[in-house]
Amino acid sequence: LLKHSNSRCHVPKGYKTPSDNFPNNFAKIAQKNYPFGQFLTHYQTIVSLSSAVIFVTNCSIFRYDCEEIWRQFEKAVVQQASCNVTEEHYFEMFSMMPQVWPCDRFLFWSKTRMLVHSYAAVFRHFWTLEDTLVGFLFNDLIWCGQEEDSGFDFNSCPAWSTCRTHPVYSLWKRASQNFAEMACGNITVLLNGSITNAFNRKSVELDSLNPQRVNYVNIKVVTNPEGPHM
């Protein structure tokens, strides 16, 4: 159930966007909430202004120590080869953003990204990986480091699926494992039945579910992701 796609981040349930005037007001809110210009300026030198503002503002919505989260993220990736970042490198960063979700609301998915969020929008009590802080902050981003460089490389990184120790792959693997470990009560899984091997018996989530916490698994198989029926 590891995922990465090019679709846009969405605001987690229970939170409101700062404004519909997205670019200008996000910038104003980031400046208001984060007067530490050095942090924002440093981040802007690594990614575009829009990405910096989105990261900082999204993090502030959750009211976490965004400076420390960034520092731990930087520590995990900077001056590492693009295929030399493991899950363990992100341990400190994940420890800075603990979250607990209500039972009976966990929604897992595989190869059904567009459908799963439409489904979650209708049945609004569900929570997906993208609703967690790490999902909200890092969705849609590609990053890596270079051994000889003290910054990030956002322009020439290999595809995240190139190796199992790619910084993007490792982060989402750790995030997926954490999400599965949090699951409790009755959980739902949305799978794509139109492809071969819809059931992945080696998925990170399957191995991470705790039978002492999960009572029931409701598996929904979509035979035609483009159609209206499930």
C-alpha cells in the first residue's frame, strides 16, 4: 500500500484552509506565524517559495514544532547519497509528530488513490494516511540529498522507486507502518480489483497491523475504478 502520486494535497478533516486566496494569504499567514526569517529563508533556498510557504503553513495548522521537524528532516537527508536513506534516518523526525486517531475510522488503499478520497469525502468519518501530519506535509514532494552538498536536491533526484533506500520511499514506508500500527477497531481497505495481484500479502501495512487492536477488516474490491459501482 505504499503510495506516491502527483495529486494535490488536501486539508485534513476538522481544519479550515486559511483562505481561498491560496498563494497570497498563505504567504501572509506564514510570515505572521513564523517570524523566524532565517528558517523560512533557508527553506526557500532549497525549494520554491510556494513549497516553502505550503510546508510551513500546513505544519502550523497542526500546531507542532515545525522548526524542529524541519531540522530532523534535514538531518535525515542532507549529505546522504540519493539511495542511502533508510527508515531509521527518519526516526527522530517521526518522534516529533506523534498522532492518535479514533478507532473504526482507518481507511487503507492500494492503487485506488482517486477513488479513495472521493469515497472518504462521502463517508467523512474515514481517515487516510494523507490526513496524518506527515501525509499532509510531504504528499506530492520529491527530494534527495547529495554526499558532497550541504543542501537538498529537488531537481535531479532519481525516481522514488529506483531503490528501497530512496529518501522518499523510506519516508512513506515508515509513515505507512506507523499508520497501520495506530489502526484500531474496525478498519476498511479499498483495493483495485481490475489489476493483477490486487491483494499484496507483503505490504508494510499488513505486517504492521496489531491483531490485539484490530477487530475486523472490511475489504472493498473495486472492479472498475472508473465506474460508479463498488
